[in-house]
Amino acid sequence: MTNQPLLEVKNLKKHFDIGRGQTVKAVDGITFDVYRGETFGVVGESGCGKSTAGRTLLTLYDKTDGEVRYDGEDVHAIPEKDRERFFRKMQMIFQDPYASLNPRSTVKEIIAEPMEIHGLFNNKQDRLNRVYELLEEVGLNRDHANRYPHEFSGGQRQRIGIARALALDPEFIICDEPISALDVSVQAQIVNLLERLQREKGLTYLFIAHDLSMVRHISDRIAVMYLGHIIELTDSERLYEKPLHPYTQALLSAVPIPDPKVEEERSRIILEGELPSPIDPPSGCVFRTRCPFARDVCAQEKPKWLEAEEGRYVACHLYDPKHFEMSPEELRREVQNN
Amino acid sequence: MIPINKILEIRNLHVTFSTYGGEVKAVRGVDLDLHEGETLAIVGESGCGKSVTANSIMRLIPTPAGKISNGTIRFKGMDLAKATDKQMRNIRGVDISMIFQDPMTALNPTLTIGTQLTEGVRQHQNLSKKEAEQRAVEMMNLVGIPNPHERLKQYPHQFSGGMRQRIVIAIALIGEPDLLIADEPTTALDVTIQAQILELFETIQKETNVAIILITHDLGVVAKVADRINVMYAGKIIEAGTREEIFYQPKHPYTKGLLQSIPRLDQKGEKLLPIDGTPPDLFSPPVGCPFTARCPHAMVVCEKVYPLRHQPTDSHYADCWLYDERAHTTNLNPKKEEMT
């Protein structure tokens, strides 16, 4: 990891106007850096804004506020006609391998299209050779080039989507739930493929997912999102060993582990209630309506982005000595005893 | 396991669907037993026949395309495979209930929750409107919906996904069924909501002693709630056993492969071991073991003849040639065998 981040996101906001003067605050001020060669995981439940964040980074949505810098350059400031050169470096793999491939194009056409748009490999034979090369890189073969998407299984289609993303030889790939539509035995195939491609090509990934076990497996660092905010950010080992934010604690404890003995001994933090509406999010800390530790201050003030330990960030008043004299551990014991 | 009353016995179930491309053999000889008050999980990947098996019990196979071409489904002394439509109407919602994956589409958007909850009991148990509403309130309390009296008057769109799934469960249980079939009941829900619903299943089972067939692809969910597990692949149950047997002594290479291909939240990332390839085409399923093409230990016989049943304990079996005593040259990794 070098010190210069490849992607810098500062206070990024994306609000959607839904009429009648209401806005959905899908992403409401997120800040993080992604370094070259790492896999940065973004996790959260449906509606937390993780996919919107991914799309806004890639300028598929215009931002509402904040800044996204790729290699030092403000990507939203690039005029639309010049964005092509930016897309050559940054590509995306989508969740649904059924909807993201044009059913009327052959695999060859799908993979060659980005090269055509960007004017690469202009000789017909060169381009075809490049398609063959890409197919082999993702574990398919050249016989597949003339077939149509419907002739492939979900896992194979996702491989085609990956080949298309690789066609321009990008540096950075946003993977938006790339495996959640696939069967478990096939998920592992795709994850291993992504890991191999990263090693071979030095790719940087932003990996968006709701499957916490898979995110732990693939990510170096992880941001946990809740209702448009990043509430915790740290390296994946420390996050899973000792989550700090009460939401992260509940989220991790809710994931069932495929081991009956472990399951029987685990204690679960069952969150009360459901996700509040992003149209009218709670004041102060967005998680306070479901938080077992919530106090008055949580409704009054937005928690600061604190560095609780080196390289570990959390947005929670519990870790702000100004508001809580008790340590989070003491507080937890007290809440459990009551 | 303590011998208790068997409430469901499926033998040699075959279900086929006619399509333009030919006949799909979706379920190919399933045997299944279920006892009072237990939770049986049917696990497998998409297209393995787990939902078709469940739908056959409820006789929800769409006709004329689909049909139960062979086999018996014994429930309370009746063969459901041959029951008339009228008999089935008296069974559905009363003796057997089913809940589906998607709580968004399982409810009628034009009727109040109260109407949908009481519809069944009013018809089948001849309850008055008042009595039925009383039952509905009890059910809402059981599944943990606050303010039941007011919420009965509301419509599905006024509830969140997790709440709708609770309502679907309440509707399924209001007729006091002996058997509840849950087809991927938490797949569409977020993990924190899934945890709430799984707790609810445990509470319900304790209070009503209902037997549950849980259909899922999520082995974590299975580890939490199942008593016994049937693993399905290409229309057959290839391994069955208690939860402990399947997780700690899996025998079939497919079961082992499934367990190895999933990452665990509580363990540091080692390389995942995927199962290569994809399941076979069920238009013309292989005559031998359907897993042969993807099996790292496949022998010549596997392709030609369906395996004999290997039965290490009374509750555990696997259809696999590797355990046949004539298969002395197996290349089963001994280290892995010791581990399991």
C-alpha cells in the first residue's frame, strides 16, 4: 500500500428528489480513501446507500455534494465528453448477470464493445484475439465467443461481465454485489477468479456486498454503512474480531455461522425495529432509534468521525470521552445487566 | 433421536415438467420422512428440486405442464399425491401451511391484514367474525407485531418487509397446522431482520410443536435452526442426516464441497475451495451419480450406475460409490477424512 490514495472520497452526498419537496438522502456525507492494490469492502443492509455510493463514484449519478478524486483528479468536474478516458481506468461489475448483458448481442460483441467505443484494437483480427484472450483469462474459452448470453449459466455470465470490465485494462473495478445472484458453490469460483485477476493485474477493487462472510474473506479494509452514512471503517481483521459501533456488533452477531456448535453457543444481539426512512432520517446519530446504548446526546448531536485506535474510525458518541465517562465495555455490561 | 410420531412420509417421488425443449425431470425419486415438532432442512442450489418437492406436498405443481409422475406422499393416512382438489382445499392452511420467499408478493395488496388473516379460519373453522379477529390478534402477538388491534385494519404496503414476513407467518399458523413448509423464508430479508425471523421460528415451534420443512440454500441458517438435513442435487436427495452428522461427518463429496466453498464470518480467510463446473441438465439427467462430472473422486462406475446407499448410522445416509467396499482404490484424501 502506498501512501497516495488512488481514490479519495470526501463528504460525498447523493440525494434524490422524489417530488413534493421531499428528498431521499441515499448517501449523506461519506468520506474514505482507497489505496492502490487493495480491496475495499462496503457492507450494509438494503437501502443503506452502498450501491448508490458505488454508482456516484463512477459518475453514473451526479453527486449532490462533496468530492471524488481519482488519482488526484476531481471526477465529477471532468466534462462528460472527456469522461471516456476516466472510464478506461475505472470499470464496474454488476450484480445481476441476467440483466447486465444485452441478450441480443453475442459474447464477442459484448466484450468487444468497450474496445470499439474507446477505439482500441482497431484491426478486426486484433480485437477478436483480444476477446479470445479475455475469455480465457476469466475461465471461458474461445468457442464461447459466438454464443448469446442465454446459453450460459449465472456463473458463466458473471465471467462474461468480468471479461467486459477487463477489456479496457482498467486499474480500478467497482464490484457491486457481484456474487449475490449466484449459487454458493459458484460464488467461490467467482471470488477466486477476482482474487487471481487482482494478483495478476494489480487491480484495486471496491467490493460492495451485503454478505458479511464473503466481504471479510475478500477485503483488506471495510466500511460499514447505515442509512447513508459510514458508521465504522477499519481493516477487516479488527472489524470482525472486535466491532466497535453498536450497529456493526449487531450486524455481525446476526450472521448465522455454518457450524451448529458455534451457533448454539453464540449470543445474538437482536435489533429492535427496522430501518428508518431515508426521507426523514433520525436527528443526531442515524442509528439511535435502534441502538441499545442510545442516550440523550445521540438525538441531539451528530457523532464525530473518531479515530478510536490507529487506523480505526467510528462514528459513535460512545467512543467520545466528552459524552461518556464510562468506557464502552463498562456501558455494555451495565446495559446487559439491566 | 427419540422416536416420535411420523407425520409425513414421501416415497419415490417423481415430478416432471413438459416444456418445448422436452421433459424436465425436476424431482427424481425423493424419499423423505418428517416427525412431529422437528425442523427438517432441505438444502441445495437453484434447480436441484427442493422447491418442487415442497410444492408437491401442497400439490401446487402447475398443471398441465407439471405432474407428479410417480410416488406417494403419506400425510395423516392419506396419499396427497392422489388427493382430490376438494381434499387438498381442506388440508391447505388447516393441516399444512406454506410460506414463501417474497413477503412483498405473498400478500394481497387490496385487502386489509385482518381480512387476510381471518379468511382461512372463518372458512374452515366456522368462526364468527369476532372470534376470528380474536384469533388474529393472538397470532399477531405470537409473531411479535405491536398494536395488533390497530394494525389489523391496515394494508400490506403499510408494513415493512420484516413485518410482512411476520404477517405471512401468522397467516400460515392461524389454522394451527401440523406442518409448516417454509420456502426460503428469510432470503429476501436483511440479516438483522433474518435473525429476528429465525428467533420467531424457534419460539413458534416451542409453543405450537409444529413440524417445519425449511427450504434454503443458506448453510448458516440451517446450522442455526435445523434438526435434520436433506441435501438435494439434480432432483435427488444425495445425503441425509442429523444436523451434526451433515456438518461434522459429511460423506457425499457434494456436501463436503458445499461446506468448503463458503467463507465463515468467524474465521480468517483461507482460499475458498469452489466446486468446479455446474449441475447437470435435467432434460436428460445422467444415469449414474449426477455429481460425477464435478466430483474430484469420480470413478468409472459413478458415471454408469447410480450409487448404492451408504448408511453409517440409522439417521445418516449418502448415495455414493466411494463407500462401497469394492471401491478399494478410492483416492479420497485421507487427511480430509480424518478432519471430518
